[in-house]
Amino acid sequence: MRSVPFMRPPDQEYEYQVGDTVEVLCDHEKGGERIRGWLKGIVVQVDPKMVAVQFRSNVYLTDGWMVPDHILWYPQNSPHIRVPLKKNKQELPKIF
């Protein structure tokens, strides 16, 4: 049998996959203080509408309650979740 050619690979089912590292805009602790900013977490569950992200530090709901399991849920297309931005790494001097 001949193989069937295709123009492009099939699309992923979801934008995020379990195990992906993401950044989320949320209330969290940093340096002993509660702040609102971007925090890295790991995707632990994905379904057609929502993405669950787990964090190592304490995270809070917008009404002030701490989330005991460190997991926040976001819609798949939320502007508050993104792939982590890469920071510029300084090049180390080359030793010959």
C-alpha cells in the first residue's frame, strides 16, 4: 500500500498537555508577602474547556482564600495562562 501524504501534521487536541510548564497570573506568596504576578506551575490536568495548574508555593483565590492543594483551574483560552517567557541567558566566557 502507498502511504497517504499530508500537507501538515495533525493539530494537537489541546494547547496545553499534562506535564507542561506554564506561567499563570495569580495571587501568590513571594518573599513572605502576598503579591499578584506571574508564577510558574505544572499542568496536572487538561479537559476540553479547562486546564489545572499546580504550584509549589501558596496561591490564593481573588477573594483572599488560600488554595490548600496549590491547584488553580483556568479556561483553555484564558489570557492569564501562557508558555513561560525565556530569559536571556548570559553567555559564559569560552575557555580554550
